[in-house]
Amino acid sequence: MKTELVVALDFQSSSEALSLVEKLGDLVSWYKVGNELFTVSGTTLVQSLIQKNKKVFLDLKFHDIPNTVYSAVCSAAALGVQMVNVHASGGSQMLQAAARAKNEAKTGIQVLGVTVLTSFTSKDLFEIGVSKELDQQVLSLAGLVSESGLDGVVCSAQESEILKSVFPNLKLLTPGIRLKEDASGDQARVVTPEEVSRKGIDWVVVGRPITRSSSPLQTARKYLTALGREIK
């Protein structure tokens, strides 16, 4: 599987989001809809993307009691999204409930577990009472995800190689990808697309470097080329 580019629609209105989708045309198939846009536009925007034959990663990071997460994943599957995520720190019962919902839905929806946010450092983990080093916490949570029967994890590309070696069955999605000339923004652990293409990562999420570019189409082309994708 080649690395897929997922463009993050981090906008405050559906009109802005759909305008970008129109600009990128057939070049980009995957889009991420997160908390900001979903809070404003809800399922209407998601349905619009699906009608345009786009694949939707619903990035709401479910983290609740098992029954609530089960119902949330069922609802996401019924909506028609291709991928959704949950916080792996919710524990094995919650993750197993998400896996059960995925399997019962039979829509092909993929559920990923969020390990440690890419904005986090070891200092941040210690601040919230986690005594493990960052990479060990990522491995620990990935183990829960694997044992629970989910499809993969959301992680930093910096942890991807060790995750692939320990959990070869898990798919990997990584935010925090930047071209060499891009600013890192609020991402603490970033890598370049050239590095990603060597790490066996399945999806990379890119937002502001594309969405705030003066030429989103040209910038998306740069990312795809750097990922080793052939551009027609």
C-alpha cells in the first residue's frame, strides 16, 4: 500500500472546506474532518464529501464509556465515513467496544487508536501523571489497540519504525508531516514526507501547509511527489 495523503479540513465553515476540495479536484481523495468543522457543519458536510466520492476520516477522537463509544462508532459507520479514531488511553474495554461496533457494521470502516498526540512531549506526559517515557507510552497504548482488534494507530512518524517492528499488523496514520521549508506549527514531533515514504506509513495528515497555501493545488502536488506518488 502506498502512503495516502489526507488533507485536514481545519476550517470554521463548510463553504471554506468545500471550496478547497473543489480546488484540489481529483488530486486528493482523502479528507479529515475534525472537531472544529464537525461542530459547525455536522453530518451535512460529511455527506457532501461522500457524495463527491471523497473518503472521510472523521477525527473526533472518541473517549467515553464503552457503550457510548460503541454507539458513536456505529453512527460513524452508518454515516458512511471510511475511518474514525478513538483515544487508546480509554482502555481495553472501550477499545473492544469500538472493535465490536466496527465488525458489526460491516461497512469496511477502519478504527484507529490515538496513542500520544504529536503536540505532546515527555514533559507533557509527566504533567498529567504518566511516568513512562514517551516512546514507551506509545508502545503500551499500541499494544492495547492491537489486542483489542482495531485496525491501526495514530502516532508520530518518529515512532513508526518501532511500531511496525513490534506490531506489523497495525496500520499507521501520522500527522505532523512537513516539507523542509514548512514551519512545524504546534507539532512537537515532525518529519518530512521523504522520511515517511521509507517508514511504511499508510496515511499522512497535512493541514495548514496546504489549506493556508497561496496555491493549495501546487502544495498538495509537492507533498504527493515527496511521498513518491506519481502525479498525472
